[in-house]
Amino acid sequence: MIQHREMNMEDYAAMLRRRIWVILIPALIAPAIGFGVSYLFTPKYTSQATVLVEGQKVPQGYVKPIFTEDLMQRISTLQQQVLSRSRLQPAVERLGLVKGEGRVDSVMDDIRKNVTITPVFPAGAAGKRKLGQSDVLGFQVSFTSSSPHTAQQVCNQLTSMFLEENLRAREQLAQGTTEFLSRQLEEAKRNLDDQDAKLAAFKRDHVGQLPGDEENNFKILMGLNSQLDSNTQTLNRAQQDKSYAEAQLATMVSQWKAGSQNSTSPQALEQQLAQAQAVLLQLQGRYTDDHPDVVKQKNDIAELKKRLAEVNSAKPETNTEKVSAIEPAEIRSLRAQIHNYEQAISQATAEQRRLQASIKTYEGRVSLSPAIEEQYKLLTRDYDTAQKFYSELLAKKSESAMTRDMEQEQQGEQFRLMNPGSFPAEPSFPNRLLFAGGGLGGGIGLGLALALWLELKDKAIRNELDVEAVMELPMLVSLPWVMEDQDDGRKIATNRSRADNEKDEETVQV
């Protein structure tokens, strides 16, 4: 092959025709060699079992599923548990796979290496790159061994262990969750009772001082102040009435005594007049001039003045009248009124002290309301938190109990054995057709490499383009190949095409 010029498709086709047997001979021999090599390997048999994952029979809106993680992640967790030493060793001994002492670990390692778990997807979903839990219909358990009987036995045993482990894990999780929530609920109930007792004791110790009583305390305090003002007015009025009655009593007693001695003496009348004027001054300080008591007192004063004037103008009488030692009814009536006034003053004073004490109590409640409100808020917040936590735990415990009952009745998600472990009649390895196909591919590659190597070593000049490439001069004349016609014996000059030229051609260049 001349490497000094650019090759075209005709050149490659000519090369293929020249080296076709170099390519075909390895391509025909290599598959037979690959097929024979496959018999040098120990055959391996693979048994497969299919497990279908059935969804929860109760709608998830009523009962939440016990597992929320991805199905394949859960299957991977189950695989780790099934292939653990504590679970796998009894199965190995039960199947009689141990032949000799000290080989249990090697047998278990061999099982771990040759078991495969693959998900089963619905039709049309296999081409997806990322599939969720809802896309998985189940999984396949595959086990490979040198014996088809052993492969089937171990595959069935592992599949059965998967089903048992899943059922045990679901029941254990449901029961454990319910028991845990029950303990937490009891603790939350005790905490709630403690908070309730503290809140009740606080309400009992601060009756009338709680945040809701503040407005009521203000109203009661305003009412007590109004009652105190009214009581104070009543007390003042009773004291004034008592003073007035005492002044009247003194006047009447003095008049009665003066009258008993000398009812018409100027000294007695002047003394009565002075006392009456003093009483008038007291009445004028309390009432207006139109008040009946003021008018009556003025009339009494006018009468005394008139009597005093008459006594001063008249001669004294020589005979005196004996006056009874018994007080008049008016004086006794005044003494009874004064006694009533004293009782009213005593009652008003006691009521005043009571109102003042109540006002002081309610003023203390109002002043302590901010601090008590802060303490009450803290207790209420702790109580509300404890009650909310208790309610949430109670709801979770109810849900967990429903989930546990659902699992016990096998109404939740279940693993169902769809196809038990198959008996492998044909070995899964080596695949002799695959070996033959590999030999074919290798033979074709080897033939192409040999053909390329031979073409690279071939320096023959085959056509005009090779001449021009080697001589680096233009070709002026070429002599055709002269061959004898087999039919009539004539010699015919022909120009062979470049693609059909399989032998060396002599060219003449001038």
C-alpha cells in the first residue's frame, strides 16, 4: 500500500478483496476456539425466586403505614439482617452445607457473595433512571452455585427468611412503638396532673387576684369607695344631728331646771337666751335660713326675748311654784334620739372601718396583679404545653394501636411469594453462545489487524495514482494489458480498472 497519497473508497475495497481470506479464516476459527474454551470453566447454576409486594389493604387516610422509608432501602436492610451470622448460620447448618469443621464461615461468605436482590418494575418502567417506591412491584432473590440442587435449596431458604424477617420486623416495630408510646403517655399524664395541681393551688391561693379578676377588682374597688363616701356622709350627718340634739337637750334641761327654781327670773331667761342663740349659730352653719329647725329656733329666741322683756318690766312675785322633779317628755325624747344617734354613729364607724379594710385588700390585689399575672402565665403555659403534648401522644398511641391491629390481622403491606426458587436446568455461567460470539468478535478483530499489517508492509505499485505518488511526475502514456480472447484467439488490449487490478501492472512513463 502506497502511503504517499490519499486513499479513496476504491482503494479500501481493493484492499478488502485482496485480504478477504486473511479476515475470514480467523473469524471462522475463533468462535470454535471460544466455544471450546467455555468448557474449561466450572458451570454455575442460578436459581431465582420472585416475591410480590402487596400494598396496604386499609386506606392510608384511615391508618398510616408502619414503614415510610423507600421499599428498596427497606429490602436492603432486610438483606443485611438475613445475611447476618446469627440468622444465616442456623440456615446453613439446617441445609447441611457444611462439610467438615471450620468451614461455616467460608460457606456463609460464599452465600453472601453469590446472592443478588433485584427489584421488579412494571412493564415500561425499566427504562427509567430514577424510580420511586410506587414503581416497585416486588423483588427477585437469586443465588448462584455449582450445584443446581444447592442453588434451588439456598434460594428458597433465603426467600423464606426474607418473608419471616419482614413479618417479624413489622410486628416488632408495631408492638414496640405502641409500648413506647404507652410509657410516654403515662409519663405525660403524670406531668399533666402535676401541672394541673399546681395551677389549681395557685388559683386557690390567689382568689380574686387572677388576670381575669382585674377588671372585676376595679369595679368592686370603685363600689367600695362609693360606699365609703356615702358612709362618711352618713357618719358626719349623724354626728351633726347628735351635736344638735345634745345642744337642744342642754337648752331644754337648763330651761327645765331654771323653770323648776325660778321660771320667770331674768337670770334664767338670759341663760336660756344665750344657749338658744348658740344653738341657732350651729343650725345656721348647717342649714339655710328657710330650714324648719332654723325658723323654729329663731321663734324660740324671739319668745325668750319677749319673756325677758316682760319679766324685766314686771314686779317679782313673792310666791314660787313647786316644779315636779320628773323630766318633761320632750327632754326624754331628745335623750332617746341622742342614744339612737350614738348607735348609728357606732354602726357607721364600724362599717367605715370594714370598708377601709376591704378597700385596702382590693388595692393590694390590684397592685399585685402584674406579678401574679406573670406567674399565672408561666403556670398556664406549662399546663398548656403538657396538655398539648399529652393530646398528641394520645393521638399517636391510638394510631399506633390501629397500626398494630392492622399488622396482626395482616391487613398492611405484605410480601407474597409469587414464584419459588426455580430449578436451573441450564448453567447461567459459562454462556457458551456468548463465548462463541466473543470468539467471533475476536477473530474478526484479529483478521482486520493482520490485513492491515500486510497492507502496510506491501510496497507494490498497482495503478496510475501509485505511479504518480512514487515518481512525483505526471504520467504521459500507459500501455494497456494485452490478453488473448479465449473465444476466437485474438489478442485484445484492455485497460483494467483500478479496482479490478489484482496483479502488478507495468507502466511506461516518458
